[in-house]
Amino acid sequence: MCEANAYIETEGKEELYLENVDILKPEDGKIYMKNLFGEQKFFEGSIKEISLIKHRIILKKS
């Protein structure tokens, strides 16, 4: 499986935002995410880092 977990970085700490992210795309100035189970979220901010090897997406609030 190639899905990743999304985390929000705040003050140097990472908090889990969404597990098993399958789709990630920009949409109307936000980041749309959908996981394997159909859960959908919109994040207002930016992508700080994506590590495909570690299956991690780090997000930063704007």
C-alpha cells in the first residue's frame, strides 16, 4: 500500500490530521484529502513536506 498519513505541524510538534490518505489535491485555495475509507477533509494551509518513503505528509496552517 502506498497511502500516507497527514500531520499538521504546530510549534514544532506534529498532530495526526488524517490517516491512510489516498487522494491529495489543491481545490479552491485549500487542500482536499480523501482516505481509503472515504473520509474527506479540507485543509486551509500549505504542504510543508511529503516523504514518500516514510508515508508522511506534513501540513502547515496559513
